Amino acid sequence: MEWSSCTADDRVYAILKAKIAEEQGDEPYPMQLVSDDYRVFAEAWNMGIDAHLEAMTERSSVEQIGHKAHISIHPEELPTLVRRLFEIGETEDREDEDGPAFRLATDILSTLNIEDE
């Protein structure tokens, strides 16, 4: 299963949500980001409520320390972040699977031991 297809296939998104919940459990997902990774993260964070009626909320947090953003993503919001990163990577002006949005989404999944099947 190609996880980036979760942007257009609700069934794939439901499976991805279940896998993330299984791997992450109840713990927040920590990240430290700089540069392009932070830029695409901020874009995903700032989308507001989307067509899936999901949003990033105050349950997740971002704190700037030096030149890094220290981020803690609530486990229930992590699938939303991953899906949104794939969506950003698909936009016409960024159709690049090696771009920062796709890379960050796949890196998050990789750290959770969730690989394309």
C-alpha cells in the first residue's frame, strides 16, 4: 500500500490512522525541525479544519529554541499531519516526491516503522 495515496483514498487513510495509533500509542510524537522541514510543517499545521473535519489543535505544541522548532504532536493528530504533508507534496507547484513535504511525511512514518507495503 502506498501511504501517500491516503490523500485521495479514505480507506487507505483509515488504515494509516490505525497503523499510526498502533505504533505510537498514547505518547506525543516529538520532532525537532529547521529550514524547509519546518516551513512545510508550519503550512500543514496552519491549514485549519479541512475536508476530513480534522485540525491541528493546542493538544500539539511548537516551541522555538535557538534555531530549532521543538514540536510535540498529539497522537490523535499525527495522522492528520502526515496526510497534510502528503497533500502539500502533491500540489502543482511542488509535485516532487523527493521534496521536503513528502520527505518529512515518509520520515515520520519510517520512525514509526510504517513502510509502504
